[in-house]
Amino acid sequence: MDPLASLASLAHGFSIALTPTNLLFVLIGVTLGQLIGALPGIGPSAGMALLLPITFGLDPITALVMLSGIMYGGMYGGTLTSVLVNVPGEAASVMTAVDGNQLARQGRAGQALAAAAIGSFLAGIASVIALVFLTPPLSAFALNFSAPEYFLLALLGITATASLGSGSAVKAMIGATLGLMIALVGTDPIQGTSRLTFGSLELLEGIDFLPVAIGVFGIAEILVSMEQTQSGQVIRTRLRDMWLTGKDWAECRMAIVRGGTVGLLIGLMPGAGPTVAALLAYVVEKKASPHPERFGHGALDGVAAAESANNSAAHGSMIPMLALGIPGSASTAVLLAALVLLGIRPGPMLLTEQADLVWGLIASMFIGNVILLVMNLPLAPLFASVLRIPYSYLVAGILIVSLVGAYAISLSLFNVGLTLFFGMVGYLMIRADIPRAPLVLAVVLAPLMESSLRQSLMLSEGSPTIFVERPLSAVLALMVLLSLTLPLLSFLLARRAARRAGVAEALSHSSD
Amino acid sequence: MRTTNLIAAFVLLALSVMVLSGTWYLSYWADFAPGSAFAPFWVAMTGVVLAVALFVATLLDDSGEPHSFPDRHGLVRVAALTAGLWLMVLLIPLVGFVMAGILFCLFLLLGIERRPLLPSLFATAVITGLVYGVFIAWLGIALPAGPFGI
């Protein structure tokens, strides 16, 4: 598809997104996202999973514009809690809390919120423009994919999570393996035999994605937040403080460009997501900044870079999801599951088979970002007042809605029990420092992985060389291998550096 | 963290053995294609390898990083909430979803969080109204009803 055709499709997308119903649900989605992002202890992925059952009665386009609104709205909302309470509203706002709260303590909360909002908006819009022009060619290219490429792409989605994540690669892979084990339960999709059901009729149809996502993300985060009584001190901010001076803008503008670019590139990679993007953008900005000593003590450009990156990555991760059917982050995994639940088959054919849906969704992101800019500049003090509601009242509501949502999937109390079970699993994973996003990604990708693996081996009569025969599959196989060796390499390098540091320290002690 | 990691490695190993034994009777390779036990076998093997890797890495690690579980007070709060949630699920067939939800809200707000009575009752009423309005009235989902028909 040429760029002009993309623009024509986008114009058609606007005609869909601007219908009163869709416009209303964009507003509902971004408002919910803003609130969910602002609430500590519940991130956009959890919010999307919790609210997915509400979309069952909606038209698929309306449902998706609302869910995606929650996803990127959460990126904006997380800033409020980070800056005003020093508690990241969601994981991608961790770096914002470092400098944002320091700025708030210096009486510059308004400037921190304004820089974050403007950065998020500009990077978000730029990322959606990239989405407009990159999705169609990538989708057309993916039409050349066959079973081996699909298997390798899904596998890359999982292994990349381990290699690009911020924690232990082994633990990230453990999370993914647990997800694959969960996905094995039920009826074999090719031969129809029951697997790992242990005689339970309820497990014959497999474990639904939603009880896993609601439990592992939603309930688990609430259990962690219950460990101590919430008593954060909210710093007040006023509308007249939400103003950037020429000096502030000069400090931020390149940070926004750099953060947005890093965010888009990270968002495109399977498995990385907004948290990694914000971390990386912060590090890049600290290196590029003329005053790196301010980082950690209230650097406005640090806030702008991290916030631009996380919003840009949230939008960028939509590109592989829409073009290939491969989610790039936990939030897009929930969005992909929503597509399946709404009866839509994700993959490269999505753009041609469901053009209205894809272009309506993309157009809604432009509208949603504009609404969020208004919410986060003049209306920021209003949303900040929500943070003064005692958290325990919100916890009760979130838990009840989660369980009703879990029941609504299949009208079965078994699913409610499963949700609680996975909530406990998620809590133990948090405490054992095992990341939960790879588990959820694996649950989503496992059916595609298994069916394409078995189809490939069927085609090759059992020969694994089918995965390297075609240039495309060979490149993907190499990328999988690289993603597996990268953590090992960085582990060995870190060990070597530690040893050298130990030797240097010993030498310095001996010279004393 | 050392003990937590060793327990995690052991649990993963146990799960992998469970996957292997639970699919042992299925065919690994059917006539011309991988059988139903093909994927479980490789997933379980990956689990075994990762469990051993975590076990070895933990034994080699001498950083002495402390575990991240909360203190006794925190654990009691988490256990009370989990027990309350399971009790709610058990109560649903007896008193209905809405009534079980109301009882759970009151248990959480008054029993665990020690919030004042009136705001707790108000919050419970708002949450119940929200569940009724969205799920029952709007989406038409038939939640299990109790003896009073709600």
C-alpha cells in the first residue's frame, strides 16, 4: 500500500472513529486509562483485562477503541501518581517518579506534569503516524509468511521478552514456560485428545485467557498493595502552575524527540514494551543531557524523555500486533486476546479483512491523544484530586468488578475460582521476582506456536531444517538464537566486569 | 532471595514432571506428524532445563540479596484478603453474587481496612450499584441469584 492509499484509509478511519458512539467510547477508554494509570497497584494491562468483559455487548470497533484508550491513557495517568505521590502508577512510570517527584518537592509539580503531558502527546502522535505508514507494508510483507515463520515469530515474541526485560533472563523464561504449561491444558487443537485435564470437564476447553490475565495482573497487584496500609502524601498542584517557560521548553524539546524515537523502536520489538522504553530513554537522555548531574534530583528533560518513550512504545507495539498478530507487550497481548474473543482472527490478513476496524482504531488514537492532552494539562488538578480517595475503597470495587468480569466470560464459577488461583500465582511470582508479562504473552502466543510448529514438521516430514530453509525463516531463527544468547553474553560480561572491579579494588586496598 | 529461588526452581521442576507424566500416555509422534505429547514434552524439557539453571545460578550467587516477602503484619493482611475472596466464591451459590459481594466489601472495609462505618456502607452501595447497573442491567448477564432473588 502506497502512502497516499494509507492516508485515504486513515481518512476513512476518521469517519468511523468520529461516529458519536465510537467518540464516546474513546472518551470512556482514555478516562478509564487515565484513572487506572493514576491508581498505584493497577496498570493498564490489568485494567484492560478487568474491563474486557464490559465490551462483550459492544461492536468490535467500539470495544477496541475503548480498550486501546485504556492502554495509552494509562501511560498518561501513571505520571500523576509518580510526580505527586512518588509512587509509580504503573511500571512504565518508574523513571518519572525519580525526577518528577523531586521537581514536585521543589514546587515545580505543574511543570513536570506539563512536560510529561506534552512529551507524551507529541511522541504519541508521531508514533501513530508511524503506525499509519508502517503497518500496511509490514502486513503485506507478512503475507509471505508460512507456518515456520509464524512459529519462529511467536517464539521470538517470547524469547525477546526474556532478553530485553530488565530482570533475570532465566526468570523471564520461567514465566514464559509457566504460560506455555497453562496453554497446554485442554483439548489438543489438531488431534482432539484431552491433555492435562486430570478428569476435569471444566478444563476440557482449556484455560481461558481472561482468568489468567485478571488474576496474574489485577488480583496479584491488589494483593501486593494490601501488604501495607496505603498512606501516600499527595502534593497539590494548581492550574496556573501548568505552564512551561521558554527555558523549560528548550530543555525538553530534544528530550521528547529522543525519548519518542527510542520508544517507537523499542515498541516495535516483540517483548520489550513501554517499561523498557522508559528506562532506556532515561539512560539515553542522561548521556545526551548537558547537565547529567541533575538526573535523579529533578531533571525536567528526564521526565519528558521517559514519558515520551513510554507513550511512544505503547503505540509502537501496536504495529507488530496489527500487522503480524504478534503482541509486543503485555497490553497488546490483552488487546490481541480481545480481538479473538470478539471473533476476529488476528494476523497479516487483518488489515484487508477488517480494514474498517484497523483504520478506525488508528484514527481513534489521534483523537484519544488529543483528549488526553486536555485531560493532562488544564484538567490535571481535577484528576489529581482522585488520588485523595482512600485506596481501600477503590480496592473493594476493583476486586468485585474483577470477579464479576471473570464470571461473565463463560457464566461459570469455575472461572472465578481460576481467577483467584492465578491471582495467588501472580502474587507469588511478584515476590519471587518472576516477571508476569512473559507468562501472559506465552498464554496468548501458545496456540499459534503449537499449531505452526506441528504444521511445519508435518510439511517437512519431521525435519527441523524447514526452520532455516527459507531466507526469511533463517533470519528469524538467527534472531531467536541471538535473543537467547544475548542474556548469557551480558551475564558473562557483567561477571567479568565484577571480577575486574574486584581486582581493581583489591589493588587499591593494597596501595593503601 | 536464595530460599525463594530454590523453592521456585523446585516448583518448576515438579510442574515439568507433572506435565511429562500427565501426557506420558499420549503419542509423541503420530503417523506423519507430531502427536499430542510433542509440545508438552518440549515445554516440560524446557522447564527442567530452566529449573536446573535457576538452581545452579542460585547456588553460585553470593550476593546475599534478602527475600521480598512482607513482614508478619503484611502477610496477615494478604492472607485475610485471600481468605475473604475464597469465602465469597463459596458463598455465591448460597446467597447469590450480589449479596456475597456486599458481604465481602464490608469484610474488607470494616474487618481488614478498619474504615469508618458510614463511608464503608456508602462505598459498598456504590460498588453494588455499579455491578448491578453495568453487568446486570446493561450487559444482561445473569449473575447467580440468592434466596431474595438478587
